[in-house]
Amino acid sequence: MSDAPPQPEDGRSAAPPVAPRPDDGVAARVLDWFGVDSDWERLPAGRDAYRRDLLLGAGFAVLAAVSVELGRSMGLFEEVREPLWLIFLLGVVSMVPLAWRRRYPLVSLVVVYALWLGIGLTIPQITVLMPMQIMYFVALFTALAWARDRRAMLVVVSACVLAMFTWLIWMFAVQQGVETIVQDYPTRADWPGAIEPYLANAVYQIVVNIAFFGGAVVAGQMQWNAARRREQLADQAVTIEKQADALTDQAVVAERVRIARELHDVVAHHVSVIGIQAAAARRVLGRDPELAAEALVTIERESREGVAQMRTLVGTLRAVPDGDAHGASRAPEPGLADLPALTAADHDGLDTTFRQVEEPPGVAAAVPDPMGLSLYRTAQEAMANVRKHSTARSATVTLRVVRDGADASDQRFAHGFAEVEVLDDGRPRRGTSGSGLGLLGIRERAATHQGMVEIGPRATGGFRVRMRLPLPAPDTAGVTGEAGAADQEGAVGGPGLAGTRSEVAR
């Protein structure tokens, strides 16, 4: 019989079954298969299924009445002394429990098998009718498939099956008559086959009933296990969907933080240069037009670069999977190759020097692009701070890339490091304290790559900004993408701040 699937409303969450250990034994495995210790309970079938069960019970009652009449017409009840109306009544009433088979599966099973025993002891001819045989199977199947209390189910089913087999043995031994078989086949020469007729009949009855009851038990339990697996898969699908939504939200937040940091770096650098050059042009406009023109050229260049970089960042918000329909793109983004140009740019009279140290030579090309972008932005922010907040006359930008064994005291740098350091010889300028967002962005970049950052005044004078990031293993160098780094984008604190020293807002 097909059962309606359980309705998901007002149900408990499915707890995954605990698989038995190999040393738990056969009994533990059987109990686990029957779901005895499972925390999951199958939901009631629902009103629609209950209405179908009522129709099923009514249909079987009609079928039972028709079967009784067919059996009477075949002479099945010729030796029965009970009145015909009682035979019809017992046949129809025995089908009634099927009407609530899924509402009260264990009660239905007990009633069905109790009626079977009672009818079998009084009018056994009724029990051999086909509707009766189907009813016994359906009742046992339903008890296994829909019982919510699995321990009670196991006890009730075991008791009913044991009672049925006891009754069958008694019926075979008494009513079918051992004496009749012995009288018909008294000697071996009278046997119709190679096996003793009584033994052959007994084995046949046992095999048929084991297949009958065993099939109902196995089919019902497999249907219960399938329902449990379906609900567990549904819960897992909901969990996966929630986790996917959470990861999507996290990625959106990380991208927003990245864009905010990039915009701050771009605006802070280019606007500060524009302001300084505009002030210089204003001061020399009357007495040195050529020098003012050079300042205006610098302003024009910096404004164009700033707009282009901001357009690139804003383009990420409009990007589609196959590229931006309006031509916006995140590439190219600045990296280590752009540090010399950043250092050599006009910094309003600031004497700048760029140094690059590579061990072995050429290893800087193996630095991943996201790491190079973070180092570039750090140097850019540090140089902007020198111009805006320092009295420095000179500044040095140093790029160091060292592979393998660079810092044995810190396992993060076991495969080497990439480092950018900005030194100046000035002191903080009064009245120019910044918002601190630039230093926050530097710390976040270091935390993203599990690196370290050092920001603060030097004992010998001047100010230092240094970021050191660990290089990946040689076999993964250059493979790490921005998507991998974005998993921790926006993190504040963590292992990347282990090397942070005292900081001064600039």
C-alpha cells in the first residue's frame, strides 16, 4: 500500500542517527535499524491521509463482503454452523481498523490481529479469504512505517508476530490434523515425493508465513527509514541554504569594507597631492608662472588618476559575471611594480628615495597580486601621511622580498616575507591630526594576509610605517587570489596584529 508522505508542518527537527560501532554487536545494529534509540519521530500523516484511510477501510469492508459471498458460493462455509449473517458481520468488521491505520497504527495492529485470532478459533474459513490476508499485511506494514514510539512498536509487533506463529502452529497441528496425513500416507512407499508429506507441509507453511510477515516488517521499516532520510536531507538542504546566505552576506560585507578602504586610500593620496599643489600654485602664481603651471599639471594628472581609480572601484558594484557591460573593470590595480613611480612622484619638495631588496633576485615577481596591492596601498597611505602630517624633508620607501628561512622565530614567515617600509625624518605637525582611518586600513590589510605591521616614531627620530606579509609556499606562490584573501577581509585584530607596536594617528 502506498502511504502519503509526511507533512513538514509543526514537526521536530530531524536528528541524524548515530551509527553503531563495529563492536556493538548484531543486537545494537538491529535496534538501530528499527530506530529504537533515534531522536527523530515521524510526523502524523495529516488529515488528507486520514480521509484516504477512511475510504480504504470502507473499500476493504465492501471487498470483504463480496469475498464472503464468493466463498459461500464455492462451498467454503458448508461445514460452518454459525449463521450466515455472523459470517458477513465478522468479515466486514475485521476491516474496520484499517480506517485509522495511520492515525493509531499500533492500536490498529493489535485490533486486527486480535480479530484474526478470535475469528480463527471460531470460523477459521474466514481468515483464508484474500481481503483478510491483505489486511494482515497492511496492518503490520503500517505499524512499522508510522509508529512514533519505536520501542513500543518493537514490543507490539514482536508480540503480534509471536502470537500469529503460535496460532499457525496450533492450527497446523490440531485442525489440519497430523493423524489425517499419517493415515493417508502411512508408509514411505505411499509418499508422493522424496520428503515426508507432513514435514513438507510444515516447511512450506513456515516458509510462506516467514515471507509474509517478514516482508511486511522489512517493507514497513524501510518506508520509515526512507521518511527519516528524506526529512534529514530536507533539514540539511535548509541548513546549507542558510549557510550559503550567510556566506553571501559575509562576502558582501567584506567587499564593502575592501571598497571603502580602497576609496579612502585613493582619495587620501590624490586629494592631498591636489591640495598641496594647489597651495603651491597659488603662492607662486604671481612671481613664477612656469612653476605654477607645473603644479597645475600635477593637479590635472592626480585628479585624472584619482577619478580613474575611483571609477574602477565603483565599477565592481556594477560588474556582471562576464564583465561589466559599461566597461568598468577592477583591473589593472596597482602593485609592487608601481612603487617606484609612486615614490618618484612630485611630493611638493619632499626628497624621496626608493630601494628594493630581493633574495634571491627576481623573487618579487612571485608575490601574489592581492599582497602586492596591500603593500602598495600601505606605502601610498604612508607617503600621504608624510605630506599632510609631518615636517619631514626626506622619505625612503623600501621594498624587501625574501624567500625561505627569513625569520625562524615566527612560523608565519617560514616561506619568506614581502615587506614595505616607509621612513621619514620629520616630526608630527601640530593641528593636522587625521581621522585614523588610514592606519585602520593598514592594520586590516595586514590582518587579511596574517602579517604584521609596525607604525610609530623611531628612537633616532622620524617616523616608520612597516608592513610585513608572509609569502605562500613556493608551490602556491602566485596562485593565491583576491577571493582567497577576501575570506578574512575586514577583520580587525587576530594574528596579523601580533607585531603591532605603539601607533600615532597621522
